[in-house]
Amino acid sequence: MRLARLFGSNLARGGSATRFSFFFHMLVRLASFACRTPAKACFIRPSWNFRKMSAVKDVKAVAQIGTHSGSFHCDEALACFMLRVLAPQAKIVRSRDPAVLNELPLLVDVGAVYDPANGRYDHHQKGFTETFDDKHKIKLSSAGLIYKHYGREVIAELTKASAEEVELIFQKVYDSFVEALDGIDNGVSQYPTDIAPAYSSNTDLASRVGRLNPGWNESGIDLQERFERAIALAGSEFVDAVKFVHKSWLPARQIVKEAMEKRFEEHESGEIVVMHNYTIWKNHLLKLEEELKVATPIKYVLYADDSKQWRVQAVPVRTDSFESRKPLPEAWCGLRDDVLSKESGIPDCVFVHASGFIGGNKTLEGAKAMAVAALSMPSPAKKQKTSA
């Protein structure tokens, strides 16, 4: 009854597939919150005998998108979502019948052909080696292929951002979201295979999409409805990733860049950055060091916390690392308040973490004094890990 009152009796009386189709289109519309890359065709399995097709000149006009039937995965679910951001009217056709697939203007994750000019985006065929660009080594899945060719258009549609902003978002979202799906679908481990993981993780997006497939002992399941749910799940997280980069990560980049450019005003070494306006900084700092050709790596970042006291944080060796370039001095680690102030000779100290990755002082002047003193003092000898 609620559906009938809100959206009309036809939707309320419709099946679950109808309702998922409706909510998918609503998701795409709500996602507007605020390219293609040339490639060589890769024909590997001529047994499919696809007819010669005209190029897909306007994906927004596509009425049907084909993918394989049977069990589904996160890569084709996300690929279909991205295409339907541009072509929300497109119907998803799931089949493995060449006679059916041959008639469709766009295929993803099926057909054993990679030919962008003719709307073919599969990655399973022998000889396929396409990556996002020369800097990336992970082979693309169907999600990566569609993102590479249409990602800029999708991001522009979702964000209404400028061309320069779209390019930055495009690169960041691949690194932080899409590449992992490419790696998982292609069976690429995150770490050497001879290292046993300390625990099992099945909470990633690919695993959650996979669990939407019917269980071995389930019957009478509407696979089309399940796949629509997979599309909606993958799409909602993709939209969240794009939104975060656009609304949070991108504005932070300019703040970090300005602070880095003023670092010699804070200390002659250039190894201390003061964030007078706190923002997320780790990824930006490491990337901007390369972009700005910083000769001496930055060691410490200072910023005010929620209580208006100041933090001194050591810069990590990598964005995803718990190891710091230069932890705070070993003699300070684990000390607090007056004991720390006495040991360091710096007034108003609050604490230094036991690992030395972060410390605090009541004032900016005190925090800066801690950072300056730490530059010339011994750090803990071992690689330090934290739970930060």
C-alpha cells in the first residue's frame, strides 16, 4: 500500500524485478550530487563469429547491454551500472548464446572479444593484456574496461565537475576503488602467495556481490532480480566512492598543497608542514611531493585536533603503511604530560604514542618545538606499527 501511494499502483503490483529496475533508476538520479581511450581490438576466439558492427558512437542511445548468464560477479555488475548511468533506459540481457549476443550493441564480460569500436568489452580471452595505463600492472576486468573507456563521462554525469576535476577524480577512483575489483576478478593477490594471511576477510564488495548468487541448495531463484540487486549494490558503493573523492578528497588536495608550499616559512629544513586548516593529508602529501619535486622528504605534519590542542604526526613511508619515515624520539615514546615535558624540555606536552608515530602539545608553538627537536634525535630502532 505504501508503494502504491508513493509511486503508483503499477509499481506496487509489479514483481521484484520491476521494483529493482525502478530503484536502480532512482539511484542513478540521486547520484547526480553536486572519453573514451583508443585501444586495439583483440579478437582471440573467432568461433563466436560476430558480425561486423558499426561503432558505438553514442552510448547514451544504447537500448540493450549484454553480459553472460549464470553466476555473476562484481566486475560485470559495476560495468552495467556505469553504462546505465549514461544510458538509464538500457535493458540488461544475460545470455551465453552467440546468436543472441551478436545482435546486441554493447557486451561486457562475455564474448571473448575486446573491440571498443564495436562495443565489445571482454577480458577472458587469451592474449588480453590491457591495463588502465602504463603505470598500472593489473589487467583490467570488465569493470576496469568500462571505467577506462567511459569513466570520465560517468564521473562528469554524477558530479557535474570541471574537466580538470573530472580527470583527478577519474585517476583517484581507479586507484582507490576500481583497481581492487580488477585484481580480485583476475585472481591477483594483494601480497606474496607464500605469506599466509593472519585472518580471512569476506566483507569486501566482490564477496558481498558474490553472495547474491543463489546457494547450491536454492531453487526457483529469479537470477535477473538477483543481478539487478548486484548492480545496485556495486553501483551504490561506486557512487559513494566518487562522492567522497569529489566532495572530500579533492578539496583537501588544494589545502595540503598550499601548506606544503609554505613549509619553509614554518622551518628552514622544509621537513615540517603545518596544517592551519586540518584535512585528510597523507595521500595528497605523498603524491604532491612527487608533483612538486620535493627534494627532502617531509617528516612531520602538525594540525589542531578537536580539542584545539596540536598534534605532531610522523609522515608514513606509504599511504597504507604503519611505518613512519621518522618516528618521534624513542626517549619520548609512551610518556605523557609533565613527565614528557621534563624529558623533552618542551612545555605543555600532552603525550607521545608508544610507537612514536604521533604526539601532542597544548600549543602550536610547543608542537612545532617537538617537531624541530625530533628532527635531530634518534627514533625507535624497529619498524613501528600502530592501530591508528
